[in-house]
Amino acid sequence: MNRRRFLGVSAAGALAGLTGSARGASANAAIDLLTLAQPDLLSLIGPQAVRKIGLRYRALVPSENEVHVMYTAILAARPRPSSIAGLVEQDFAVGRTMVLQGWVVSVTEARQSALFSLLSD
Amino acid sequence: MHIDARTLPNGSVLEADLCIVGAGAAGISMALEWIGSRHKVLLLEGGGLDYETAMQDLYRGESVGLPYYPLQAARLHYFGGTTGHWAGFCSTLDPIDFEKREWVPHSGWPIRREELDPFYARAQPLLELGPYEYGAGDWQRRDPTLVPLPLDPHVMWTKMWQFSPPTRFGARYRAAVIGAPNVHLYTHANVCELEANESVRSIEGLRVRTLDGKEHRARARYYVLACCSIQNARLLLASNRRTPTGLGNAYDLVGRFFMEHIEMPTGHLALAPSRAANTKMYALEFGRTKARGELALSAAVQREQRILNATVSLEPGGPDEVAQSTFQWGTPDRLSALRERDAHANAGPPAEPPPARAPLFFHLMTRQEQAPNPASRVLLSTERDALDMPRARLDWRLTALDRRSFHAFYEVMGRELGRSGTGRVKMLDWVTRDEDTWPSTLSGGWHHMGTTRMHENPRLGVVDATCRVHGLGNLYVAGASVYPTGGAANPTLTIVAVSLRLSDHLKRTLA
């Protein structure tokens, strides 16, 4: 099973648990979730490093250690209609960054990585 | 002309208008300036024209502070000095390096960068460099394939370096110096003491010894110490016949503020594929590259973060590969092999073939200035060398500011490279740890600076803005020992520039 298909299956399972505003936020929630769980970081540093970053974020911010909370947190920070890439760039521009596993990543990327790790646990 | 001091009758007296002690980059740069003048110049070199183990042993010393490279391997003791094994990296100090920065204790030069610019320009050809141009745009105009990263100049910039072949001063300038009628080069002439007059207001002469037991005197109207930072301090401290603490040391400053450049692998860069075309600007092929860029923080960010200056080079290599520090790479055996290979050829290391395609992972190698620190110092050892001179004892120490600056630099760089779409930065574990200890990869660049620092106030510096030793009317110091701070550039270009400036001053003085 390739990574995207794996994430799709995982996401479907995860979405079944989504409640409240997150679930009702968009008819495209499943697509959004898959997109969100695929940070651009993956192509730069690879899935292993992204997963470690995600695990570290979840350890540091246990209050977001659930798919729907993470999902909501990422989208809540997105100034519409800005893209996730735009949000990441904005994070860097204003210093909304974290150092996780040594990597300097944007908070959005950190959450995306956490989502990636949650869906691949 | 050249005379081996061992061939002189014992007790010879050498006289001249100007006496330069030490024939490395500083001493030879100065001597070249005097060729053809009406003044007689003595150039005293402790070693011979080529490497000799016995002469090199005179530089052996103790290291009692942070782990340091063997002192006898860190400097070369023969005609040409340490240019005999340098790598040729040249860049200027930045304007902020000359400023008094209130967050960097003891910072500030008594001269500004603009005052050095004409001397930097004159130093370029001596080091066989290109034009005096250190802007990324200058080099991009020369070669449009050199494209700097699209960084916000308010945050980061591309600091340019030029590469000397590298010029081996001993080989390159031997004929010119020896052929000059008014420059008298004496080799195997080790200065063991500066003799001050009774009032300790000036130098009357130098005691010069050879390993075969002869002792001579050198006398001149003006003297310049150009022996390198450790040896300049050692000689001043050991010249304690008139004053127990040594010459120029009324305020206990000689030997203090020893500085290095902290050169270490510090992190990694995962480059965005869209930036692959930018890598040529930052690539180095030894022996081929004329200029390249390194990453630096703007002066404004340094002020805001209250950190030291540094530059970061990009060396191809992934996170799973271990990068070597400068000390780890340059083992004594490797340096010896390098010296042997081009002892008689003025050539750099062999060119390596360019990679088939631009790499996307890089080691980030940092070269950071060291905060001036009075506790980091050169002292005299109780052990004596073969000429009965006390050996040097190095106590290299760093501060919390040195440590903190690494982390702050990488955090800012990580943000800017992320914002600009350049890629992502990873810090090595030791950088992320919030502690004062240093990892085993702690390394310097073999750059010794600061032991006779420049300051207008004799209570705060050993030499004044002209490089004259405070309180001694005819003694000057050349070389990196006069640097109050070291910036993030390798010291050689500035050593030559400051030496040329001193030379001009002495020409006016002698006229």
C-alpha cells in the first residue's frame, strides 16, 4: 500500500470519529484531511523525519493529540482563502516556528506532521 | 639579501631603520612595502627557508583550557609562516565588527571599516585574489550562473569570500625579499627578548639566538612584532628584565583576549528542489573556485538578537553523514602531507570534479566569532624551550554568549530559509540543548587573534590605533593579535591590510 493510499484509509477511519464543527466544516473534509496530513516537508526531508517531528509535537502539545483537534487547529489558523502553503510561509515570516527534532518548522508544518504521525500510527 | 644567522660570528650586531620580527603574512607583506626605499630593513625569521622539526619545536606549548590543537602544529615557524599550510579563504570583516556592541563586552575597534578599505584593496593582489569586490551582485555580474538565494536583506545576506591559490608567502615572495638590497632577511634568528631602555619608554635592541648557541643583537629605530598572536604575547611577557610582568603589560592585558573562530558542523539544510539552481553560488571546488557565498545574519538581526557575528557555509552531505570539524579534518598528518606536497609549488589542493547534479542536502558549517574574553589567554609556561625561553601556555575559554549565539543564528536562519522557500534547517543536537557545555566536535579555525588588542586607552588595550604598544615609543605589533574582535572572516586578508596600514604609518614616521 503506498503512502497516499494508506493515509486515505487511515483518514477515512479518523473521519468517522470527527465530531462537531470539524466534521461539519466542509463537505471536502476528507480531502482536506489528506492534504493537511501531507506537509510539503515530506518531499524535503522524508516521511521518517516528518513522523518524528509529529511525534515530538504531540508529546509537547498533548492537548492537540487527536486527529480532529489537530485538524481543527490547522484550519482555524488558515486565513481564508489562503492556502496551506501560504499559511506555512506566513508562519515563517512572523516567527511562528518551533524547533522539533532539531528542525526549524512552522507551527502549521508541526501540526501537519503530527497529523501525519497520527494517521500513520 | 639573505643571511643565515648561524653563519654570523657570535655577538654580531645587526642594525637598521626598521626591524620586523617574523616573516609570515604580516612580516613579509610589510617587508615588500619597503623594497627600494632608502631605509634599511631587518627581517628576522626564527626558522629557516623551509620546514625544520627543531625550529618547529620552539612553538610547542601547553594547552590548559578547552581542548585545542597542538600549538606546534597550529603555526608554522619558517619563512612564509603559516601561509605554508593555509587554505586561502579570504573575506573582509563587516562594518559591525568594528563597532562597540553593548551586548558584546570589550567589543569595538578604534578604527572603522572604511579606514581599512584602501588597505584591503592593496592586500588583494598580495594574496593573488581578484578585484576588491565582495558583493554577491558583483560576482553575479561577472558570472550570471552565480545566483544568490532570495533572502530578505534585512534578515540575512550572502557574504562573499574569495580564494587565494593559496599564496604560499615563502615560495611566492622569497626571490623578491632576498633580492632586495635594502631588506636584510636573517633566518634562524630567534628573538628571545625585547630590551627596553631604563625608563621602559622605548626598545633599545633585541636579543637574537640561534639553536647552535650564538647570541646576536639587533638594533633599529623602530621595531615591529609580527610573530603571530601566541608568539607576540609570549615574547612581550618573556621580556621581563625591566618589568616583571613583561613589556606593554602595565595593565595585565598582554596575552589576554585570545580568540579563535569557532568552526563547527552545526546543522543541515534540506534544499527545496526549486532552489537547486542557486547552489553554484555557495559551492567550493578547491583550486578552482574564485569566489563563493556563505550565509550571514544582517547587522540589524545581530543587534536584535544580541548575538555574535557568524557565517555558514554549505557543504554537500545528508543528515545521516557525519561532518568533520576543522580540527578533526586537519590532523597534523594531513597538514604535514599538504605542506610537503606543495612546499615548492604555489598550488592549492587538487580540483575535485563537480557533482553530476546539484545536491539537495547540505551540512551547515559555522564559523562564528568568539566573544572577547579576558580569561581566554596566553601565559608563560614553567617549561623552557631549546633557546631557554619560557614556552607558551594557552588557556582557551569560551563564554555563554558564544554558545547562545549558535542557537539564535540557526533559529533565525531556519525561519528565513523557510520563509524564502529555500528549504528547511536542522540543528545538530548540541545546538538545541540549553546548556553551557560544548560537544566533542568543538573546533577552532586555527585562527589566533587578540592577545595584544587595539584600544586607544592603555588600560583597555596593548596597542593604540596605529598598532604602537602603549608606553613604548618605537615598538609596534602587526598581525591578528591586535584585533579587538575577530568577526566571522578568516583573519589573513585583514592581517595583510592592517600590516599595510602600519607600514604606511611607519613610512610617515621615518620620513
